[in-house]
Amino acid sequence: MSVAREPLTWRSVFQPLIAAVLLLAFTFGAIRLHKGWQSVWHTQTVAGKGQFVPPVDPALAKDPSVQAAKIKVIGPLASQVQGAEDSRDPTSADTGQPEVPVSASPADVDLVKGFRHLAPLHLFHGRISVQGYRDLQFEVPPHASFPRVQGSYKQLGNGRLRNAGLLLLSDEQFREFTHGNTADAVFTNEGSSGTIDVALSPTRISSQKYHLLLRGSPAVNTEADFTVSFD
């Protein structure tokens, strides 16, 4: 009794071979992918060893407000954090000169007493014609420690003068003077010549305005020299 054999076909011969090739290709690809991930992980691990990540962004650390709020680390981690900050690369991009701190107050302010050092004001020097009065107005600026008015005047001519002399008025007193009230004054001299040396009140936040009046009627020429010092 003979057994009938199936005839060989293309599918029955090559199908097992193709399956074996695909299995080998898949296995080889999986091995290559595994080795690739191991290489990348090893590179990142080596690069990350010993690299210090600062707790504050270096750009923000220069801000005075952030600088004042930095946390001081104590305990076992203190030496490591301090050492990492001190061992910054000197060739890094941050090689500029240290920034000069900006003072919060003007350079001419005495922080203890709160006054400023100001140059004297040369109010007037020369000859001036006076008819009625001439107003030499000046202002004492804020933070003037010891303002003072000094000087002299001399009215020329031999005629008899009315309302002659010198007046020093505050701004409020000057407004009263323009309305005919001359009862109050910081300084007054009714002579045709004289000197003045008067200390004024120190100023703090706001300035103070004054009026130095040369008086004479009828018109008269007057030689005068006045200086206002502030400290």
C-alpha cells in the first residue's frame, strides 16, 4: 500500500525560512536597542557626577533683594554647599568686575545727622538802585544744617531817606509785608548802612523761602554784599 505525498510548493519551502529570518532580525534589533539605552544612561550618569546645581539662579543671586533673602545652610551640608559655591570655574562667562553697590541716599547727605553739605549762595555783590524796596529772594534747600545770612550794605547820597534800611522776612512775613503789615521780621535794620549776620532755622524735608529787602525812598543807589551759607 503506497502513501500519497503532497507535492512541494513555494509556500511550504520558503515560509519557515522567512519566519526564521524575521525572528533573527527582531532579536538583533532588540539587542542593539538595549545597548544603546545603556550607553546613553551611562553618559548622563558620568556627566552628572560631582556637578553642583546652585539653589539660586546665578543671575538672580546678584539682585540685592535676593541676596538678602539667601538661606544660610548649617550642619553637615554646610561645607559641601559652601565648597561648591567657592569652587566656581574662573573661566566661566561671569568674569566681569564686581558691581559697585548703589547707595540709597545722596552722596552729600550725613546719614547720622540727616543734613546735607551745601555750597554757599552768593546772593548779591555790587551796586543796586532802590526805590521803595528791592527783594533779594532766596531759598534754603532741604537738609540744610545751619543756614546763615551774612553781609553788609551802604546807601549812597546825602539826601534824607524815608523807610530806609534792611529787612529779612520769611515767606509768610513777606506776604504780610505786601499787605502793609511790617510788625514781624526775622531781622531789621533801619539805618542807611549796616551789617547782617543771622542764623536761620535748619530745614528737614521741605525747603524754606526768605526775602532780603533793601529799602529806600526816594530812589537811592546802594552798595551791598550778601552771602547765604548752609552749614
